[in-house]
Amino acid sequence: MKKNKNIKIPKLINILLLGIVLFLVAFMILLIIKNNNKVDNDLVNELYSYLGSNDLSYCEGLYAYGEGKIESKDVADQIKLCSAYLTIQDKVGEKTLKAQSKSNICIYQKKKFATDNYEGDTCTLKEFAPSDIAPVLSQMYNVELQDYPDFNVDDNLICRYIDKKYYCGLAETIVYSTMEEPKTYRVVKKTVQKDDYFYIYDLYLKIHDGKCYLNNTTAKSDAKCTEKYQKKQDVDVKLLKKYGQRYKHTFKLNTKTNKYYWVKSEVIE
């Protein structure tokens, strides 16, 4: 009996050691998968921001969600500049101007800006050079602009190119809107990474004045979706999956910077 016990102890130790090794291997695999997913999520969030602003009043909103296919070359330089500006606006310098006597208008090199909040006698302008925004344009769109046109962020915030610099401030005339703001809904269905390309597949739906719209540009609402929405008065995952427009967004790797840039977005069935 003692002899049999002595034989079983080494076997038991080996089994325990093997179990510990397998546990550690499984733990490391799970840890690697978790870290990879985190990197992927960060990448998706970054690339998703290239598709336009969720605030539809900025930079023509979600401009990538058109009725068919839209490529980077189809997007105006002003929209690209505007989208890039939104990512650096909190990191640029400022220039302060004094308003003209008995007015709320500041003039700089014959360009007019309104005073802060359209009151007081000071205009605070955001100031930056093309070299400040060029890296962002390159990263988002893989473009190098030769000309730098004026652009608007929204109806009231303008950016003017003066003496090889941009100055952004309030427009001379304030624009009010009494219309209900549209609400947009997006959800990522899947992502695919293949060779030098990264693809994001998602669903899109816009609600405006109680009606459903399947893209950001059409004036025609979707009747079936609208009927369902007006009964529910809510957009949930079920409604979005059934009626949301399917899109495929293509990004390409810049091998010099190891960053992806937006190439095109298109409707898929």
C-alpha cells in the first residue's frame, strides 16, 4: 500500500502543475484579447469621428451619410477644414480685439467679427496657422491643401484666412433658428481589418419633425419607419435594426504615419 501511494504523489503533482500552466496560458490569451479589443475600440472611436459631427449644425453635420456613395474627393475643402478645426479648437491660441466705438463689431484687416456673446466691447478670436491644422487634415483625409479658403463652423461661428493665419470668431449678424433640431442615431454593426484597409459597417437613422430619414441629405422621409416611430415615439435598437440605413465606411492605412484616413462611405443593402 505504501508503495502505491509513493507512485501516485508525483503523478498528482504533475497533473497540478499542468493545470496551473494551462490556467496561466488561458489567462494570458484572455488578457491579450482584452487588450486587442481595447485598441480596436479606440481605433473605431477615432475613425468614427472622421465621418462628421453629431451636432448637425457643425460642418454640415454627418456629411459622410449621403444617399449613395461619397468619396473624400467629393467633400469640399471648407468642410474638411471645419472638421479638422473641431479637433484642435481647444489647443490653439487667441487674439483679442476691441470693438468699434458704440458698436459690437470688431474689425481686423477689413474682416468683421462680433463681440463675445454679442455683447460687451471685446472680440476673442481663435488664432492658428495652416501648419497647425495641416497634420490633422493629413491624418483624417490624406490631403495637403494648396489654398486655404475661409470657412464657417456653423451659422454664427466663422473662420477667416488673414495674413497666412486663420482667425475664428462670431459672425457679424447672428442667425436664430426656431426649427426643431434633428436627432441622429448610429450604431456600429461590425468592423473588418483587411490588408491596408479598415471597414466600419453601421446603421444610420435621422428623426426630424416626427419623421424618419435614412440619410443626412434627402428631403424624402421613409413612410414605414415614420409610421412605426410615430406610434412608439422612441428609437430603440429594434427600430434602428429594422429601418436604419446600412452603411460601409472605408479607411486606408497611410504606411508612412501608420494611421488610417477616410476614403469613402456608401449605402449598402
